[in-house]
Amino acid sequence: MHQEEIEALIRRFGHPRRRNCTLEVSENAYNAWTRKISTGPVACRGEVIMVLLRLNGNLLLHTKDFYPSGVYRLLSGRVLWQERVEETLHREVQEETSLDVKVERFLGLIEYEFRCQANRLAFVSYVFQLQELGGELCCIDTGERISDFREAPVTDLPIVAAQLEHLQREWRDWGNFRAVAHRFVGDMFEG
């Protein structure tokens, strides 16, 4: 993690709530995460999570054409090694929604440790609250494979998290990972 960059984000968008999370994952999931972080043209050092509030106050959720049926979640995007977090945030909002938004606050920083036997791998999620200002919702990056959007009140985040935590075996590690941010954001809005 780049402490200087985090301090700059704090100056612009406020102090985030921090959470550390350790997840025991299968060997297949661990290897997939290792590849995602360390190799290829889209290798990343973390992700941004977009808590995007629509004009009506509901959160924007999405699903992809390869997800299990009925699974929706908060938007997110990879922070590439050569990118700054704020650049990623604006790029991903445009690619995934094409909406005009304002960054309201830096909600959270979730620091993960994926474990598989004796192996350890670090990953971080930068969580931002965004407010829609206008525009027309549509995904302009077909590589994202977003197949649908839906809106939900913030109070539905625990339900979304529970659904993610109870996915079938081949999706279990991914679902448990994705559920963390939904519970985290739900707790923040509840408090």
C-alpha cells in the first residue's frame, strides 16, 4: 500500500474506517488471486469499491453474465499497478456506468490477507461513497460483461452479503470475499 497516496485521499475525502480481514481460501482461489495481482496487462494492487447513491437515494448494484443467477453486488474495479487510486475510481465509474458523479467521501479501507496453507497474499479495497449527479446509466466497457443493474436501499446490504456468503462451492471463496465489503458498508450506514 502507498501511504502517501492514502494520506492524499484522506486530505481530499476524509478519514476512512479501516478493517483487516483474513480469509482462508482454496488453492484454486489462492492461485487465481496470485495471477490477478502479479501477472498480465491488468495485474492490480487493489480495487476501488463504488458505493454509488442514485438520485433517489438507493444504491446501484450490478450483475455480470457469468455470475450465478440472481447475484448482484456493489460495483468495483481493479487499481492497476501504474494507476493512482483516484484515477481508477473515475475511470471505473465511467467504464461501468457512464454516470456523472461526485466523490462524497473515502468510506473505508479493507486490508485482506488471503491464506492457503502456509501461503499469504495481501490485497486492499478502497471504498468510496459517490453521489450521482446525472447522466444516463449504461456500461460502456463491454469487457466488464455487466448484464444488468438494479437499485437497492442501503438497508439491503446485509441481505446481499448473506446471499454472497451462501453461494455454491465453486463460488464460495469469491462470495465470502465480496460479502466483506457489503457488510462493512452496511455497518457504516447503519451506525
